[in-house]
Amino acid sequence: MYLPVKEGRTDLVGLFVEMFGLVMPEKVAEAVVKRDVKMIFDPTTKELKQVVMPFMSRSEVMTLSVDQGWVTRATVEDVKLLPGVHREMFRLEGGDWVSREIVQHVQAGRAKFVINSGDVVWWGNQGRSVADSPYWKRVNDTMLKLLPAPDSEMRAAGLEGRWFMSVGNHEVWGDPKIEGTLDAVPYLKNFGVTPERLIYKFDFRDVRFIFLWSGKYDYRSPSLWDGDRPKYAEQMVQLQQWLDDAKAKGLKKAFITFHYPVFCRAGLGPIPEPDNPHKTIAAYAKDLELVVFNGHVHTTEMYDVDGVKYLVLGGGGAEQDPILPGRTSIKVPSNYPPDLYWKGKPPQEEYNYVLVDVAPVEKTKFNLTRYRPGSAEPFASEALFS
């Protein structure tokens, strides 16, 4: 979050009320902010330097460090489960590292373009364009404007940029018409993306890429697929049409990206039934190599289910809340698919990205590069699904 606030400004409480309003009723949020949020300012500059506030449960207290408006660090203490232990769950440097690495790969020709599964910005309540939103300006400065222009092969395929995203719940928070998204990534309009239709597809090198919209956010069911542009049933019909068309054209691979996770063992959990798209997707696994990219839950998980590979890639730069007590794992059925990344071990604070190597007649390869701040070996790479 971006909080360029000096002592004495009256709008800071309003910002926090809106933020807490994501997970609780507005009247409750206002009372919680006034009672429990404490702000500490630099005595000389009067700038906000630290915020101490409640987190996701009644016993959790979060401390935010702020530098020049940006939250740079977040720790959480569970005063009931682990009193006195402050768990580091966010460092701004992690996302900065991911951005730098990805940009360098594309600049060097190692990667053609970038795919993101949503929640690129915090919200639209502080601006809805690259010019007036600190969030979209940061995305533009650290990623978008540093990527090279598309080459002739990409332009021939109708790709006028090197960065493609599915819309997450944060993109519509305070910006229901996705003005920020369409301002920062205007070429999405070429694929038919409008404020009323948030799904699209394209083909590149005989591979189909599909982007869906899983919805905004309901704190009562935080991974519920409530996408309404179009609704779930309509999206499944469109997905089937796009996959049928890919088969008819002789395409052998399809990558499907949307925000909420199909399978997940931590944090906010997976998309609940009956609006979980796994059965619809898996029905095509005998004819297509299928890979699904998800986000939303701020950790990394991977699954191979019924011939479909699923990657939850929530380590791009946000806070790593599943590392906290009570959220490292959630209750799932005994026959639930295993997470092939953490393999039963507790998730760690980790920032990462995945390089995907795609060749027409070869098995797709995935290589994850990670950064774990403060660990003995902070940087590492590993092949996935190998």
C-alpha cells in the first residue's frame, strides 16, 4: 500500500476504513480503525513511518514500516498463539527483485512476453491511470516501460505488447470499470477487453492463451468465483468454444490464466464447488497439453491433476500471509491432490517467478527462480514437474 501521509491529514482514517472494509462491514471497519490502528510519525519531517494495526484474526497484530509513502516491510505477531514472535511476511525488495529479473530476461531475449494472474495493484482509490495512480505508475516504471517493443513475429500474431494479465479482485477494487488496467495495458482492448467483458484469448506459435475473470471479492467466501463479466456459466461455455477451436486448428497446447486458484491448500483456499472449473478444463486434457496459472493466495503451490498442470503463483511481490500460524494449511478432504511445491512443509516467505519454455513437439518445461530474504541461500532455481 502507498500512504504518502503527513501528520495532521484527515483522510488517512478514511483510507484505512476502506481497506478494512474489504474484510468486514463498513461500520465495523470504522470502529476498528478508530480504536485499534496506531500511526507513528517522524518527529522532524512529520511523515508517516509506522502503522500498528489488527490483521486477519483478533489475535494478530501487524506492524507496517513506511518509507516515502510506500509500505516497505510488514511483520505480524499472534499475541495468542506466538506472543513476542514477529513473523516477517512482506519486504518490498522482494517484488522489486522479481520485476528486475523478469525485465532482464525479456530484454535479453530469454522470454518473449510476461503473463500475470492478477492483483497487480492495491486498488483504484488513489488514482485510476498511470498518470495519477502511484500503483500503476510503479508498475509502469519498474516493468512495462522497460520491456522492449514487440518484434515482427509478435505483431504478426496481433500482440502489441509484451505483458498480458488476467484481471484480479484488486484491479476492480475502487476501479470497477478497470480504467487503470486499460490505461496501463491499452492493447488488451484489441482482444475485445472492455469494462463489461474481462476475458480474452490469443494464439502465438501454435499455442492458445486464454484469460478469464474469476471475480471481485466477498470476505464471506474469499475465493468464490463470482465473476460477472461474463458470469461463470457463460465463461465456461466460452472456454469450451475456445478449446474446441484450438483442437480444430491443430493446436496442441493451451495456457489458461485466471486469478482465483483451482486447487490450493493454504490461505484463502481454492474456488469452491460448484463453480470450480477443473472438470471443464480436465475434459480437454486428452487432446491438449493444459497448464493453468492462478494467483490470489500469496504463496506458491503446484498440482498435477487429471492431466492438467496447475500453478498458484502468489510469490510475485505481495505479503506472504500463508506463512502465518493458522493459515499455512487449511482443511481439505483426505483425497485432496498433493501440493508438489512445498510437499507438506510449511510455506516460507518467498518471492519468485517461473520461466516457461514452450516448443511445438516437446514437453513444456518450467523453471522457478526464487528469492528468500534472510535465508542461508537466498537465491535458487529449480525445475518444476520434473
